[in-house]
Amino acid sequence: MKKVLIIDDNDAVRSTMARILDLAGYATVTARDGNEGLARMRSEQPDLIITDIIMPEKEGIETIRLILAERPDAKIMAVSGGGRHGTMDFLSAARKLGATEVLHKPFEPDDLVDRVARCLKAA
Amino acid sequence: MSRYLHEEREPGQRRRRRGRVLGRGAAVIAAIILTAAANILWLLRESAILDSATGAAAVIAALGLAGWLFFRKSAADDAAGLAQHRAEQEAETRRDLQQSEARFRDIADVAAELIWEMDAQHRFTSVVGDLRNIVDKNGTPIPATLGKTRWELAGADPETDPLWRRHKADLDAHRPFRRFRYRRPAPNGTYFYFSVSGKPVFDAEGRFVGYRGTASHENEIVEAQARAERAEALLRDAVASVSEGFVIYDEEDRLFLCNEAYLRLYPESVTAMVPGTRFEDILRAGLGAAQYPAAKGREAEWLAERMRRHRELSEEHEQLLSDGRWVLVSERRMANGGTAGLRIDITALKDVQASLRESQAQLNEAQRVSNTGSSVRDFQTGKIVWSDQLYRIFGLSRQGSAPDFQTFISLVHPEDRERVGSTVKAALAGKDSPSLQYRIIRPDGAIRWVYREAKLSYAADGQPLLLTSTYKDITEQQIAKQRQAELESQLRHSQRLEALGTLAGGIAHDLNNTLVPILALSTLALRLLPADSPVRDDLAIIITASERARDLVRQILAFSRKQELDKQQIDLRAVTREALSMLRAGLPTTVRLVEHLADVPPIFGDAGQLQQVIVNLVTNAAHAIGDRTGTITVTLAAIAGAADAADAKLCLSVADTGCGIDAQHVDRVFEPFFTTKPVNEGTGLGLAVAHGIVAGHDGSIGVRSEPGKGAEFTIVLPAMRRMKDAAGCDRTAA
């Protein structure tokens, strides 16, 4: 069973994504910010990391950078509901940093499941 | 005349001489007549008055005089008397003599001369001739003359007066004398002037008996001479006192006279300026001394030209001298063929002219630099003068246009004409007028903005004298001002959008997070419910509502440009065609959709977002047409770049034949939540979204509308530039 780490500061979003992926047959672990996510990554060794971008403590872009610094082959999916800030385009930046997939919030459950499957397949 | 002709002789002397003539022979008489004639001729020739014109008359006069003298002399010499038998011949001779005497009187009368005799003591014994002036200083007439010496008559003393001493010495020595000039007091403090010639007379035995001679009145000559001397002195004084250089060249073009000022003007050639020197030689001397800067290197040519002017006296001309002075040369021909020349030092004038020209040039330059023209109207003459720059501002040529009100007002923009015309007319009527700002249309059609200020100046009596107006071309400032106003408006607009965007971005983030569980869990729950569950419909409504909320958030992000764009190289024609095929299905049959899609260069953009724009515009157009029949025309074309091909742009327009947009709404159509549609028929975000997306593509969107006839939305997007956009990808694209 593939393991997916979900990092999101929003409790409802985090649990919703976990619920969808549980139903789709994935093992899920969650973290509420980047620091916690990095710790979980080390302890849980997930196959895929889904991270929100705008978060307190350690936000997504920085998190992606640190994940890839530790595990250059890590599969990452960036999720955002925030759009752009100034000239900053978070999802574009995430993709450029090495995220395998990006996803806009809100999303259909099938969208999430499809993209997770695609990420894991793209080895 | 005859009343002036007298013979004066003392009565006793006459009788004695008459007696003597009777005792003389005919041969003696003839010899004496000849001698006397010769004497008279000599006297007359010696006389200063006798000239060639009166020569013949003088000879006749001499003969007549000789006859008369013979009569008297023979009477004096023949005291004993001649034989009685010769009385007949004597009587005949006397008649002849009387006739001769009569002739002489006539001639002496005409000759207007005096003939005199003096005795051995130099006292006058006889004076005959024109005796008009022979009065003494008291006006006493002639008898006073006889028995007196000449110096007594002149009131002079030969003992003390050298002139008279010499004259008396001549007489005492019995020497003949010629043209002895003297004066005699006359009434009123004036003098009689005489020129006297005389010869001693000796009797048959050689004894000195006195003098005989002529005298001529010299008053007129002396007066004429005095007048001539006065005139010449006056001329010289006048010439010398002329502050300008004055010169006279004679008929042979030789220097006759010049004044000091003339010499001072030409110091280099002053040594040549000696009376008698030819003008040309004086010029050559000046050329040799490099007196004329204009002649440098072309002396011969200059000399020829100068001589030509001198000969033709055609016109006044200016001459530069080596010391930097300017001279105005003016020459005139005189009646005698000579040349009178005037040299006026116009250096100061030239300096003033030069500084005037300089300040005029500076004024022109200042007007040019400041782009300010001016006009001056003289109320007394009605004359109007426009400056060069004013002609330039008006786009007129000085030759082609009269500087008058008609020319001016025809240039003024028709919309401004009444306002300008009334103000300018008030100024022309002598009333102060406020400053004005208005448009003019140049003959070439260019519209210029002009700022005019006018100032009246008044004469002492309060009448308007001059109207001075300045015209500043403020077109550039005006354009800049308009541009600034536009920019400010755009800035305000974009600031408003930016604020909205920031707000929207913040709300969107939270809303999207909030929607995640609602949308996802509702969907999951719906799947998990049995098909006949009564809750399914409720969940379906929740899902639909959440989807609307999601779309709304997206649109807000789109118009506020907080939306993420996924840009790549795209063919806008293909993108448009796809969007239109999707739209066509949804349009009512009353609406005709026409495509004019040209082949265009690729752009760098987000296909999905641009399709959204097209969808929004076409949907809007369809709403504008409504239930009526209408056409929507979508046109795509490339616009060649202004600078080069790399600067190319694409133009996509959507035109409809719908209701159009009211003028007061046109400026607001791109504002978010602005809508003219009824409530529930539109969100008011469609055009705002389109605007945001286009702006996110560095493009622009505009609208043109004629209410009741339709509207046309035009989008201009930059074409992709290969080199630049390779770098641009990193900056703007995902």
C-alpha cells in the first residue's frame, strides 16, 4: 500500500484529503505545517508528499525545497487555493522547484485520486 | 546822364586860354591834336576800367577828347593871337572843335569815367565825367574838389601816411603813375574808392605844368570784391564748421577744398590730400595704406567700382575704414562740373543697428526656444506686426498671409472661435482682455493649443496706444497634461483593482480551503448514499452551490489578476476557433456568428483563460442582441509592428449589432460587479474578468459603441518574440 503524506494547515482540508485517499486505498499520514511535514517524511518515508503552499510556520515553497534537498527523488504534489501574490505564482514556482503535480483548490475527489495515481506512476 | 557831365574850369583861366588859341598856326594845331589824342589813348589804356569791349568807344572818346583838349591847349599857348586873316579858318576850326567836344561829351558820358587835371602844385584844376560820387563826406558837391590836392580830399596826411607819402613823392618827381588806389570819405561813414592814373604835363619849353589823367569809380569793384571775399570766407567757415567730412573736387576731379573732418576720416591718405591732387590718386594712396578693408586682396576691382560710383554718383554707399569706423559716402555733381562730397561718420549708427539686429535676433531666438510668438497692434496706424515665431506657430508664411484679424480668426478652431473672437475684438476695441487658451487649426490641418496673453498700453490722454499679445504654443504641455490625466485615471483604476485583487486574493484562499471539504465530501457522500436516498437531492444542491461558489472565486481571481496563468506558445486562431465552435451551439438561431480569422503569429498565453475571454465577450454580445436578430462578428488580424516585425501585435475584436452601451456606461464596463443586466442575469464580472486576463497577457482591451447600433470590443495582444520570450517564460509562465 502506497503511503501519502498530507501537509496542510487547514484541518478540514487535511482530513478531507485523507478521507478521499483512504477510500481510494492509500495509507495516509498528515502534518499541519512544513516543519511537522519534514519530520513525518523522515519517520514515515511516504511515497508521495502532498503539500499546501500557504501555511504558517513553514510554508509550502520552502518545504518543497527542503524535502527535495533531503530526498531529491521525492514525489511531491503542490496544492493551493491562493492564486498569486504580487508577481509570485505559487503553483508555477512549485512546479519549477520540482513538484511532480499541482492541483487547484477546491477539487473534485476524483481529480485528487487521478493526480495521486499519476504522480505515483511517473517513477 | 548829361546832368552829371560837367566841365569845371575857373572863369579867368578859360578866358586866358581862349585868347591864346587865336595866335597859333594850323600845323601847330594839328600836331597838338595828335599829341593830345595819343595822351588820351594812353591814359585810357592805363585805366583799369577800359576793357576790350569798350575799346572802340575809347578810341573814339580819345579822339573827341583830343579835339577838345586841343581847343583848350591852343587857347592857352597862343596868348599873342594869330593873324586876323586866318579868322575864317579859325572859325571853321572852332566849329570842328565844338562838334568834336560835343562828341567827346557824349562818349565821356557813356564811358562813365572821370578825367582830371592838376596844376604844378597837385591841385585839381579840372574834373570832368561821371560826377555822381564826387561829393564830400558832408554831401557837399563837386566845387569843393577844385583847388585841393587828392590827399586833402582823402583826408590824409602825406607826412604821416606812407601810401600818400609815396604818391606825393611820385607827383613831386613828375613821374607818371598807374592805378593808384585810394579812398575818400563819403557820407554816412562810407568811402568812395578810386583808381587813378596820371601823367605829368610839360609846356613847350619843357616846364612842368601839372598832371593830367583819369580816375575810375571802384566802389562797385571793391564792394564786389569784399562780397566775394566775405562769401569765400563764409564758405570756408561753413565747410570748416561742418562736423561731417566735406570735400569739393573740381571739374577735372582734382581736390579743391576739404575740411578738417574729411582729413581726420582718412588719416592714412592725408598726405595725398593736397589741393590739385586727383581723386583717383587720393584713393590709390588710401589703398596703398590699406585704408579700405573691403578692398583687401581686390584693390583694382575695388578702385574701379569706387570710381564708377564716383563718376555716376548713383547712390549713397557705406564704407568701412581700417580703424573700424563706418562712413556714409554721399556725392553730388555741382553746376560747374565739380563734385561735392559729404562723409558722415555712421559708426555709432551702425553700432546701434548691429545691436538692434542682435537684440532682434536674440528676441527671435528666445521666441523660438520658448515657442512663444507675439503680435503688436498700433492703434493709431492700425498696423499689426507678427513675429517670426507667431507665423511658425500659426503654420503660415510671412509672404503668404497678412497679419490681420481675419487671417487669425480663420485659424481658430470653430468650437473656440466665438469665445476667442469676442475677447480679441474687445482687446482691439481698447478693453483689457483676460488670458485665453484655445485651439488653432493650421493650414496643414494640425491642431495646436495656444495660450494667449494681451496687454494694452495707453497714451497720456488715456487712449489705447499699443496692444501687445503673446502666443505660447502649449500643445505639447496640453498633450502631456491629457496623458497625465489618463495615466492618473489608469493609476486610480489599477489601484482600485489592485486593492480589490488583494482583498479577493485573501478571501479566495480561505474560500477555496472552505470549499474543499464541502465540495469533496458532498461528492463522496453522494456516492455512498443509496440511489433512493431522499438526501441525494440535498447533497446535489450543496454540490451545485459549491461549484458556483468555486467559479465565482475563480472569476474574482481572474479579474483581479490573482489567478494563476498557465502560459505557453499558442495559436490564437485555433484557440478562438475552438471557443467559437463551443459557443455556436449555445447561441440562439436569431444570432449569426461570423468569423474573420486570419493566420497570425503565435502568442505566449494561457489558452484556457483566453478562451474564457472570448466566451465572455461573445456571451455578452449575444445578451446585447437579446431576442432580436443580429450578428456577432469575430475578427482576428495581425498588426504590423511600428518599429520592426518583432514588434507585431494581434488584434481580436468582437462586434455585435445589439443595443450598444450608453455613453455614461462605456467607461465603467470593465469594472467588477458593474452590470446593466437585470438582477440574476449576470454577475457583473464577465468583462472585468476579460480585462484582467488580457492585462495578464500584457495586452489591452477597449470598447467602442454606438447606442442602439451595437458595440465592438477590441483586444490587442503582443505577438510572441522568440528570443525574448525564451527568457520571459521563466518570469511569467508555469
